[in-house]
Amino acid sequence: MNVDVDKELLFITVIGQDKKGIVARISGLLYERNINIEDISQGVMQGYFVMTMLVDLREATADLENISHVLQQLGDEMGLRIQLQHQNIFKAMHRI
């Protein structure tokens, strides 16, 4: 994957009971904060919704703390576990 050095990339992972509206609610929240979804993978495994998103915060209208807070609130409201991880940390943790 080619990575644009001007981008500020963050991984968002979501796990929880499958229900309608998960992708819509999370993508809407990101859209409201001008966060671009670079890549998304989602599916359902034995009734559990699992999603990974790679998002670009470069033009975001909110800081990382606010984004984390509102995603946590949404996760609590919808019964989901939502985690955020900056791409640099992810790469360092998964380096072979």
C-alpha cells in the first residue's frame, strides 16, 4: 500500500452484536468531522459485527481526543467496542 506522507492515518476497529445502522452511524459521525475513510473492511462472524476502517484525519474539524470521545459514546450507546489506533503505533506493534 502506498502511503501519502501528508496523511494522518488512524485505524478504527469495531466489534459487537450485529445490528442495523452500525456503518451508517460511524461513517456519519466521521463525515460530520470531515474525516475521510480511506479503506473499510466489514463482515459478520457468528452474529458478531467486525469492521476495520483506515481513516485520514488530516482535514478533520475535531482533534483526536474529541473523535475518540464521541466514538466511545457511540460505542456505549450501541453496545459496541470501538478502538482507535494511530497508524504509526499500529505499524510499530506489527513490525516483523
